[in-house]
Amino acid sequence: MDAVTRIKTKTPSPYRIAAIDADTHDTKTFHFALPEHATLDMLPGDHLFVHATANGKAVKRPYTPSSLPGTVGSFALTVKRYEAGIVSRHIHDQKIGDTVLMSGPNAGGHWVDGMAKKVGFVAGGTGITPMIAIIRWILAKGLDVELFLIFSNKTDADIIFRKEWERDVREHRNFHCYHVLEQPPPGWIQGVGRVTADILRAQLPPPGPGTIVFLCGPPPMVEALEEILRTLGYSEEAVILP
């Protein structure tokens, strides 16, 4: 068997788009080609920087690969297009065969096997991308870890990876998922509005040894929920920002 090459670059390098999947009305997953026996040198939750030029100025933004860490021959980024997002619009404007400049991977708040027995995930919008990488890793390896996901979105049409969450709930007894929608459809039976202390208390594993919570989303959401999690008894070390 050929040895696997682990890729990590400090300087921006071009990666070719091999395929594009439409996830929601404004979110796509871009699959990038790697050499046949190569993978990104990263832990679940680490991120890449995507580099672009806007108005003659170099810009970069962090994106966490949504693909299963350790995947050989390709990796994927799931990107929501924001009209005010310079880099997200740049990526969405690309087509199959085009290249995107990226550097990394870079260490962030990531998962390391054995770090917890119960893991909460609180995500808003595209803050789900580091969560999906970690969840896919834990489930694929069959680790003895119980997972609790709270996923906040505006409408049900905005739920990224919705079919995968539904499948994981059916197939994995250790995976629990709770959606919160600002504008729910008729007959909606899960969370409504924003993520509150009551929702966190009901849907996350309680604080204590062996429990951690990953938190990712828009900065105002993250700042508010960090404070709420502290008041609920989660230590600073137990709350991880990918």
C-alpha cells in the first residue's frame, strides 16, 4: 500500500474543484481534488484559510472542511453565500475545474479522541461545518461517545445536512439532534426562536467531568451563549470554539 502524504501549507496553494453539490438554496459543498494518496494534515475541527483578492486587496477567511478528516484524494468545504461576504461570494462564483487558493490546515478548537465521553454541539448556520467534521469522525470510528447537537437556523430550508442528521438519528443511538428555527413551518415540534438557557439545559449533557461543548456560529450568538453556558455551570475549559 502506498504511503499517505499529509498536506499542510503555510503559503496559499491552488486546489481544483472536482465537484459541487447544492445543499440548500444558498449553500453548496465544494469538493476539491488532492493527489491520489494525499490527505489534509488535520484533526477534526481544524480549518483552512481561503485566499482571494477584492478591490485590489488580499483577503482571507477561515473555513473548516466538512469532509471526514483523513479522507484521501479529496476534501470538501461547505459554504453559505452571503451577499456581504467577499470570500463566500468568490467561492460560489467558481465552477468545476476552477481553482481556489488555500493555506493550512491550521489548528483550532478541535476534537482529539478520548477527550470526552459526552459532547454537546451548538451551531448556528454555517457554524455547523466544524461540527459535521467532528460528528462524522466520531460516528465513523464507532467511538464510545454520546453526541448532542443543537442546530439553529432561520427556516427549515436553511438546515444544512438535514438528511444526514435524520439518518444519523435513525442509525446511531448515541447521536441526538434538536433543531431551533426562527421561522418554523406549521406543525413544527422542536425549538422556536433562539437558543435559550432552557434549551441548552434540556438538550445538552449536564456539565461535569467528561463533558465538553463545541460552540460555533455568528459572533453575537457565540458571545451570548458562552455567557449562558457559564451560568449553567460549564467551565471555561469545557466550552470549545472551533
